[in-house]
Amino acid sequence: MDVDSVFREFIHSAARILDVTVPRRIPRVCLDNFDVDLNSRWFGVRREGDTIFVSRKLVDAGLLRGVLAREAFRLFIPRCLEKVEEAGDLAWEFARMQLHGNEEKLWVSTWFKVSPQVSVKNVVYFAPFGFPIFERLSGGRFLGEVFKIFYQLDHYQYVLSFEEYVEILEEFMSNFPYVLDKFEVDVLRVFLNNPGLSRQELAERVGRDISKVSRVFSRLKSLYVLRSYSRIFLPKIGLRTFVLVFQPKFEFGDYVLEVLYKCPFLFSVLEIVDDGMPFIAFFTAPSSFERVLENFCEQLLKYKFVVSAEWFLGFERYKHYNFGFYVPNVGWRIEWEAWALWFKKVLLEGKYYEVLGVEGPISEDVEAEKFDRIDLRILNYVWDCRVADVRSVRKALRINMNEAARRLKDLRARGVIISGADASNIGLCEMVIFMAEMDEEVYRAFIAALDDLPLHFTYRLRGKGTEVILSAIFLPEGGGIWFARVLKKYFGRPFNAWFGRYVSGVTFKLPLELYDYRRGRWKIPADVLSFD
């Protein structure tokens, strides 16, 4: 192989993808004898002046062409990324695009070793997994389009931090949703709302051959558009949903969040980015946790850390996907004025249609089960890995196959392990929080009206002498503005609509150390949510 010629070919390929000119001065490349440390993103090369020396050991390792492509793309890395070591992943992605077959598989497996998963705020950065997916989702425009942003930052002489680099990628990727065809829409519409369906049952609901359904199902999963998994129904293990809504004074916001983050029962935190910027914290905790929240609210008000604070206990939740406003091969098209007028009629007259084939609201008022140590270890594994097959559980817990099968069957029969499904990369990039008090009749009409929108999570919450409805509504780009606009135009109080975003980055873990096996219930530490 003439490494210098191959290197130049890769340079011209990179220039075409990025729509830039080839550098005037191109380094010379030659092979040399030195060891390769596979723990670095830039392994296998040594630079001396205008010459790049490449280790001969890469030939036997099957990584030579990948490293040449990586180094070729490296010539185009913008100055704004010079201090971001992880930006080397962009060159790795370019190299992957130049390889094929076993050569590509070896390159990707090596990439997984040198680029570990990292969490930045609430964003998971895992380039070997995410970059190839978004390259396909963007129709091959991923590198070319994102580099326009980085080159503009060079024009501004701006140097990025790693956190800013991740935020740019996350925002950019959300603008390249996968465009669904009619068949894919049909499969997602049924399965996302009924994740317990088998492939055969799904095919019957969709009205297509099982082989065709299986193929589209597998393709959507490979693109990370569809995620099906096993999950734990937390009320069955004695953990209920609690919600804390508070508006901190500006100077105490970070301090209050620090206290929240130490709570083992904290599930997630939403920050509302308008209307005084309140926070909404979700907990999954034992029923007795209400005393803790009551005391915590009193402390927040006593020490004047907040303008307001109130807590609620969840007793019903509802989740629904709908593709009624989705145009196959185009995307989301919501006729907001028409929807708002219909929404108003539904709420005022209580007339609505039922959504068919959809699982209804899930009650959290259920009796908690009791578990031994092995049961909880299995549940902890299922919660973390989102899988509940016999072989995986047997291997992870080191128990025999029959024991794993028996316990999984029992946990499913008791309704503790259930099926779940989500869709991502379909263009739902904005979130609106909607909160209001309403009676039972209005609530049912409200749910039916929200079911017309792409996705909503709705909770019924009990507070002091009142019931509150809290909805997180996910909409396509620009949808949040329109939702708020039509709401203000056609409705007044008691509806409150806010724009929200996740800020916590909390990854909830089952607090196994707090489970009392003798009594079969969770313990609450005395110092939870305390400023003392």
C-alpha cells in the first residue's frame, strides 16, 4: 500500500464532505517501527515537522487505513476544538465512514475502547454509539453540517469547553430527526402505547405480515428510533411518585438543588425557563416520605430560600404517543388553531372520543409486594440494564438457570417487571409543562384532548385539600411557542403553561441499602432533605 497516496485520497474525501478546500501544505506520511498504545484516541502516529510517521504494527492490527483516514480528517479540525480531547471522535467517525466490512467492525470495536461513555449534566456523550446513528439519521450530512458551526466559532475566535462541545452536538442532533414512512408510523403508533405486545400481536394490530413488521421493528431499533425494554413498576416495590414544586430565590437556587441531589429518592428535576423559573422535582419514595416533604417545605419557607413551595403525592399517571399530526415522509404538521378550538370545546362541553387500543391511566394506589435479597438484586439489575431475560440475569447474579427463570416468571406475574417502550430521534425536541386544578369530568376530557398531541406524560397529584394535573408535553421544534400562544388566546385561569427542561442529570438507582427485609419496607434516613 502506498500510504502517502491513500492519505491524500482521504484528505480529498474529507474536503468534499466538509465542503472546504484542501490545505495547501499536506504532510508527508511514511511507515516506521514503534509501539502502539491503544489507550489514546490518537494512537499509532508520531509527528515530526511536516512528516507523519505511522506505526507498522497497525498493518497487522488491521487498523492502518482507519488511522490514515483519522489523521487526514485531523487536518480539518477547527481551532475552537483544540482543547477538547473528545473532539477526536469526529475524526474517528470520518474514518469509520471510509471503511467497510470487517475493517469497519474492527475500527468501531477499537473506538468503543478508547472513547468511554461520559455524562455531562443530563446528556450522555457516547460518540462510538451515537455518531454512526446520527450520520444515518441526517442522511450523511452530520459531519458537514456540524462543522459549519465549529468553523463559525473559529471566525469568532471562540474556544470551546468539553461541556459546550457536547451541548452543541446535542442541540444539532435534535435537528435531524428520522423521517418515518407510513408503515413505520403504523408500527410505532401501536407498539409505543402497548409495549407488551408480541411481534405476532403487533402484526395483527397493524394488519401486515409478521416478517415485514419484524424487519421494520429491527430497523427502527438499530437506528435507536424505537427502544423497547423491561422496567420496574415502582409502586409494586413500595415506591410512590412525589412531586415538589418550588420557586427559589435566585441566590439560593443552587444550594437548594445541592440538598435535593443528596436525596436517595430523587428521580429527576425540571427547571422551568419562564414565568419566574420555578423547579419541579420528582421523587420515587415510600408513602411515609410525605412527612419529609412537608418538613422540607416548611424549612424552605422558614429560611426564606424560596418564594413558594408545595408538594404533591402522585396517584395516577398516563403516557401516550400519537402520530395523528405526522405526515409520512415529511414530519410533524400540527394545525394549532384548529386543535385549540377543538380543545376548548372538549373542555367546556366534556365531549370527546376515546382513543382505541391504548393502555389507560396507571394507578399508583396499589399494594406493595415483599422481596428477598435475590429478588431485589434481580430488580436492581433490570432497572439498570433494562433487560429481563433469563441468560442475562443468570450471568449477572451468578445464580442457576432454573432459579433465574422461576424468579423472573414470578416477578412478571406479580406485575413488578413490565414492558416499556420509547421513541427518540423523531423530532420531539421541545417540552411544555402544563399544570392545573380540575375535577374528574374535566380531567377525562383533558386527557382525551392531550392524546391528540404527539406525546404527553400526565400525572394526577394530591395536595392539601386539592387535586392537581401536571403534564409534560413533548412537541416538535417551535411547538412549545404555539402551544402557549393558543392557550393564552383561548383560555384563562386556572391553566398554567411553562417551558421546561431537565437540568438534574440524576440517574435514579434503587436504594437497596435502605430496604428492611424483615419488615418488607423501605427505611427513610433521618437526615434526608434537611438543612440542619
